Amino acid sequence: MNLLECVGLYGLRTFDPERAHGLSIKALKLGLAPLAGTVTSSRLTTTVAGLSLPNPVGLAAGFDKNAEAITPLSRAGFGFIEVGAATPRPQLGNDKPRLFRLTQDRAAINRFGFNNEGADAIAARLAQRPQDAIIGLNLGANKDSQDRADDFSRVLATCGAHLDFATVNVSSPNTEKLRDLQGAEALSALLKGVLATRDAQSKRIPIFLKIAPDLSDAEISDIAGVALDLELDGIIATNTTLSRDGLKNKHRDQMGGLSGAPLFEKSTRVLARLSHETNGKVPLIGVGGVATAEQAYAKIKAGASAVQLYTAMVYQGLSIGAKIARGLDTMVNADGLSNISEAVGQGTNKWL
Ligand SMILES: Cc1cc2nc3c(=O)[nH]c(=O)nc-3n(C[C@H](O)[C@H](O)[C@H](O)COP(=O)(O)O)c2cc1C
């Protein structure tokens, strides 16, 4: 972290968390944030679901909900970025306050509830995107929708031409009953609709499914079955958790999804179980509590072809993507591997 980033982070931490987040997006748009540029090497380049990534460390959904800062973010050292969630119609989300920092726990709780400017506004920004980066969109559903399953397809139809990948997010805990769409039957119907929309578009992009960490082994097994059946392009594991185990901060009982350090172990277990259930046949992206290169490497060994992060950036700044990617390069080299893909799934059993 450089001096500017340290001072910036200190300043941002003294604001209300949602205001601090808004200011960091503004700073990015104004070109005030220091950017690492592309971080890559022959050991770090990897292909996930047909996407060629300069490195396997991505920015998770939810940081740039409205695709306002895609150009600077794509220069920040991440190997790929996911914006959104976008819903068909604009939506205000839940009442404020709805984002809480749990500093002692290196964690956050949010109950945003898919606040976003809607698919049309987001598509217009995505149309201006840089072409030399890998950019995906997290698809969501409107809270008051009559047909939530169809909402995912509608957002994809609006934005798909400007995307490298899209993620079906049925795992946010902040839209009532959304997670019910993770059941095998509902999930299969929903994904069939999204895949048909994708197939009807001129550009064939990979479709990922993002799942919750609070699933039983049986539920994970069902999801793996659906993914294999439908030849889904990949699964992102995981979203935030409803669990509150071991937290110290006064905000621990706030409603919403918990992210950051306390999520690491739980989300890595779900990832490993998925890797086991799919026999390594479905590309997986590991997310949840990644704050160091060691943790990113652990997710990769547990079965992830790439990782994503969000909350650790709140505590360590924007340079964290580049820092973790460089750390991974060193670790892959120390293990005597010629490419990071050789490490994928080498330690799955440890997490089962
Ligand atoms: C403030 C906030 C907003 C989020 N919004 C979304 C979202 O819109 N869609 C989504 O799939 N995940 C969302 N997430 C979840 C993250 O993408 C990620 O899955 C989760 O935070 C775990 O990763 P982390 O521990 O590195 O933060 C959000 C997370 C946070 C902290």
C-alpha cells in the first residue's frame, strides 16, 4: 500500500461505510486512486470457462454496482472484474444504514437489497467499457417482480452484448425468498431460461451461478447435478453468510450478509465440496474472506480456477488485487509449477 492509499483509507474509515464506499467510487472515476496496471506472468495467465485471464484474482460483485468505474477498475491489477448486481428496473434497495464495518473481525455486514440504477443505465455504461479487460455482470431480480426467474434473462438480454461473462445471483440474503431459487427444480428451470437467452445472442458468453455458503451437503450435491446436467460454464462459491459465529464487533447482530475473514473457512468448504461433487468438471471461482495470497492459493488448491474478493479491499485498499496476484506468482514458482492451473484441486480433500 502506498502513502496516498494509506491516507485515503484512513480518511475513508472515518466516514459512514456507505458514504466511504461512494467516495471511493468517485475517487476512482476522478482518477485519484493509484492503479497498479495489468499484473501478469506466464505462471499467472489462466483460462477459465474460455476466458483468458491475465491473473486469477478478480474483483467480486457489489463494489461497482452500477458499472460506474469499470475503466479504472480494469487497470487496478485484478485479472477480471464483476460489476452489478443489475436488476431489470432501477431499485432503491433497503433503508439506510445498510452497510456495517466490523473492524475487529475484518468483516462487513450488508443488507443493500440490490440497489442499482437498472439494466438500461448499466448497459449504456458497459457499452463504453475498455475492450482489453475481462468484465462480467452480476444478474439480479427486482424485489417486487412478478417473475423473478425471468428477471435474470431480461438483464442478460439488455446487457449481454457488452459482457465477457454473466453471473446468476440466487444467493443474496437481502432479497426475501431469492435463495429459494437455489433448489434443484427451480434452479434448473431458471438456468434453462438464462442459457436460452444467452444462446439467442450473437456473442456466446459463459454463464456462472453464484451460490450461498449456507447450504447443506445434499443441497450442494443437487446444485452440482444441475450444473453438470445443463453444462453450466462455472459456479462462483460463495456469496455472504447468515452465520454470525465468533464475531466480536458491536454490529454482529445486524441483519444481512456477513463477508470477510469469518467467511473464509465456510466458503472454502463449500467450494471443495462442489469440486468433489463435480469431479473437477465445472470451473469454480472461489470467493469469501480472501485477504492474502496464501488464502487465494488455498482456494485454488481446494478446487478454484480463479478467486474473487471484496471485503479485504475495504481494509487493505485497491492495491490488494495486484498484491495477491504477485504473491501467487511467487508461491507457484516456489512450488515448482509452471502455471497456476496445475495447482487447481490439489488440496480438495483437506476441506471435505
Ligand atoms: C457491500 C457488499 C455488496 C455486495 N453486493 C453483491 C451483489 O450485488 N451481488 C453478489 O453476487 N454479491 C454481492 N456481494 C458479495 C460479494 O460479491 C462476495 O461474494 C462476498 O462479499 C464474499 O467475499 P469477500 O469476503 O471477499 O467480501 C456483496 C458484498 C458486499 C460486502
